Amino acid sequence: MTKLTIEQAIREALHDDGMITKYEARVLRELILADNYISKEEKTHLQKAMEENSADEAAFEILSVLLFRDTCASSKYRF
């Protein structure tokens, strides 16, 4: 079984209706925080999806909190 990347997970979430729903955002959040760290790559893919307005309002809120927390967090502190 191969590990699902964030890019693949976002693509899969967008495949059915072109939007990331609240449920899909929660799943993405769990995938991203599985290692208690938000990588640059994960952040880049999230930002791209959000800039393209690919998330409904609830999903946007969930995903933007991840980006905000990562931006504000000191590098020595992890989630």
C-alpha cells in the first residue's frame, strides 16, 4: 500500500465536485498532522488549493487555521 501524499489527497477531494468539503478538509487535516508537523510541501499544496477557491467556507476555515498555526508557531514547537 502506498502512502497518499497531500497533493494526491487534494486532487482526490477535488475530483468529484471541484470543491473541498468540510469533511474532506478534516481528513486532510488529519493526514497533515499525522506526523505533528506541517511541511513546506504540505503548506504549498494547501495554499494553492485555497488560492484557487477550491474549498467551501467551512473547509476554508479548517485549512486556513492550519496555515495560520504553522506561520505563527516557533520552529522548536510542534503540534
